[in-house]
Amino acid sequence: MEPKQPIKIAYFSAEIGISASLPTYSGGLGVLAGDHIKAAADAELPLCAVTLLYKEGYFQQRLNARGYQTETYTRFDPEPLLTREPVRFTLRLRERDVWIQAYRYDYTGLTGFTVPIYFLDTDLEENFDDDRILTMRLYSGDKNHRILQEAILGFGGMRLLEELGHTQIETYHMNEGHCSFLTLQLYEKFGHDRERVRRLCHFTTHTPVPAGHDHFNLARCEKLLHGLLPTDLALPSLVQNSRLHMTELGLYFSRSANGVSRLHGRVAQEQFPDFTIDSITNGVYHPYWVGRSLRELFDRALPGWRQEPERLLEVDTIAEDDLLHAHDSLQHFLLGYVNSQTQRALSQELLTLGFARRAAGYKRARLIFRNPERLIQLGEGKIQIIFAGKAHPQDQQGKQIIQDIVAMSNRFFGQIKVVFLENYNLWLGRLITSGVDVWLNTPLRPNEASGTSGMKAALNGIPNLSILDGWWAEGCRHGENGWGIGRPDHPDDDRDADHLYTLLEEEVLPWYYGPKERRVRLMRESIKTGVQFTAHRMIREYIEKVYSRG
């Protein structure tokens, strides 16, 4: 089959969050991938994306009264949202042929330009039951399951592009190590010519946390993927202690690589000293993440802002009352939803803090509760907090974090209103990041590679109250567009919590309950800051630093 237009960039990602109706993502990595694709469409880049079709998605989160998380998996029917491609092929896995069916979703940008996203599916009648479930759920199963999923993404994704006739690709962009097997397919195709493979590949790493980098026993890989792995794979830089490291594999075969903020680029360089790692700070797709009433205000006051986010730098021309009214409308919608889901009766008269992200230890969701008495003393009758986020089904620490927050919610009843919203997704993410008053982020520096949720809040005029990690390390102007928590050179739970309380008491609360003019000034500066962190800016950097070198 000949493609309708020559594809020059193939963007591979294990998860892509393009729409709340497509449960093919779990969190930040997938949502970022979706924003990357949307901005690429607006830039009219000749790009396609490749991922897996998860017919049971990640999971639906349910919390009981104590905050105990349970997971349910609701089956997703890909049609008619996705188009079944007339392409079906086999991949040799576990010494047998596994059939793979491709589906396509066409994302159309603001100019009408379309970027195709291809989804790979093994849930076919021709396959054994054990093979049909391989692509069923995101980030599920044991090590064998993960290896096979990543093989379908890498080897299978490359086979798909060949079947579709995409023969003019100049850049294979790997969004994390889950995609790295694609390099071995190229390695075989080009007769083990490493430099030729390297000229075609780029790698983006997203996590400073070691657990975020997959590595598998080499013998296990050889058994499951017999015939797919090249015979000279055991290179010292790739295989360490008889384990295949997927991030190193992708880096080894790439001409260039990047972290996703300036700070993370430096951290990633220290993590992987044998490779050269640049940085391109993440950005968010602003036409989606700005809340409805604010979008409508910008459409009236700053026409063209969707195509040219720099127009938002003129936000000073918008009347104070108009900005506040737009924010109040967004908050009214958020609190209406919260109050329909909980029994806490949140009020628009109180400072609303928002904290929504995956429940993981290094993100320190419980930091604000480190000294409950002090929090009550400074916040009673003044503060309310909205939490949301999922814990991985096997992450007992993450599940405990959620239970602890719910326990604190009960402990603070009648003094500080605390709610935890279940089933965090794209829709709820936009609802929260556009409707709270201040965005709270308290990771243990330097473990937050980027932190795109804070960028979304900023674009909605919501100041960040955050540790100077990820994007906020380069975006914060303390007291002007938000507040920086802690000392960057001395991350420490007790000191960071103490500084958080001090900032709330001495700066944040006086700002919120003070003169309207001061409040709006900070909101405007937040929006201006957000302009620097849009996916449109991000995609321009990828074009300049990566794609133009293909």
C-alpha cells in the first residue's frame, strides 16, 4: 500500500493519550505523547505515531471509604473511533506466529492537517488465548508479558510501517525505552550497520527514577524472542550482568537523545554518562488544557491564540473582572463535580489547592500533612485541598499513600476539607488544573523529570506552589508567577514541609485573601509563563534539534 503522503517521522510510544475516549494511556508519559502529536499536526509535520491497542485500557480506579484502591477493567471497542487497517501480519514470539492487526486514528490539527496514529492489536481469533491478551492491558503482567508487549511495539511497529509503505522515514523517535526493540529491527535490515541505524534514531528519556527504566534477563529475552534478536547483541554497553537494558539499547542506537527539562537533561546525563544527552523541556497542548470559559475569553480578547500561543503574552489587556469571572466559572464547575462525588461540600470562598498525579513515593503527596497541627493552625477555615491520582495495581506503597490521604481527610473533618477524587484521567485532569486556585507539587528533587500538570495550571492563570524541580526549576519567578518550595541543594522532607507551611502562611494566603489587583497580577504572570511551556514551543525545538537533522 502506498501512503497518501510521505511520512518522514515515526513516533513510537507505549502509551498515547490523545482523547479521554481512548483509554490507551496511564498518565504523564501518554498524555505528553498525545500533546506531542497534536502540536505536530498543527505544525503540519509529516509524522505518524505507533502504539499498542489496549482494549481494557489501564484500569478504572475505585476507592472505598478508607481509600483502599481496587481496579476494574472495562473492555473498549475500538470501532468506530478507530479504523481497522487492511493490514495484518505475524510476528514470531515464543516460537510461534502471533497475528497482529493494525487500527488507525487520524488526529486533525487546527489547520486541517492530519497525523495518523497506528494501534497494534493481538486480540484476534487466529491467536492462542495467551497471545490474544498480550496487548489487552497497559503496564500489566509479569516480565515475560512486558518483554512481549515491547517486542510487539518495536518489532511489530516496524513491520507495520513496512506493510503500509512508509519507506521514506528519516527519524524514528523513541518515547522512552519501551520502544527500543525497533533499533534491532533496523540493525537487521541494514546488515548490522550500526552507524546507519544511528543516523535514523532519536531517543527521549522521561524519568530519573531507576524503576522507570526496564531491564530484562537476556536469556529470558532470547527464549521469548528467538529469531528476532541479532546474534551479536551481547555488547558491553547494552548487556550488564546478563541483563538487557532497554534505555541503553535505545541510546546506543540513536544519533541524539534528550531529557525533558534542563534539570532532567543534566540528571539523565549523569545517569547515562556513556551517551550525550541534551534537553528539550516538555510542553502542553494549550488549546486543549485551557478550560472552557477561559478559552472563550481568549477567543474574544486574543484571537489567534490557539495557533499562536504568544498572543497570550498580551493577557494584560484583558480586564481583571473578566479573568476572575472566567476562573470562577471553571472553579464552579470543578467544585460542583467534587461535591457531587464526595460529602465534603467544598466552597468557592476558600483557597483551593490542587494536587493530581500518579501516586508514587517520590512525588510526596503526603508532604503537606507532615505537621498536621501546624497545617490546621494556619489553614482552618481558609484552605481546602483536592487530590487525585492512581497507584499502579502492584504498587503497594502508592496504594498506601492514597489510604493515608483519605485518613487525613477524615482526621481533618470539620477543620480543613480534603477530598480524593477517584479515576484520574484526561477529562478530570483538565477539570482540576483549570479550576483550583493554586497548584501544589512536592516531589523529592531531582526526581520529577518535568511535571507537565503545573504547566497546564499556569496556562489557566493558576500559580504554582512547587518544589524547584523539573520545569518549575526554569519557570519559577518566586512571588511573581508562583512560589518555589525548599532549597534546591538540600532536599529534605522536614525542611521542605516547614518551608511549605511558611509560604502558605506568609505569602500564599495573604495573596489569595488580599487585594484583587495583586491576585490578578499573579494570574496574568502565570499565563505568560505558560506560553514558554506549550507543546507548540516544544515541537519547534524538536524540529530544530532533532527532526531537521534526519
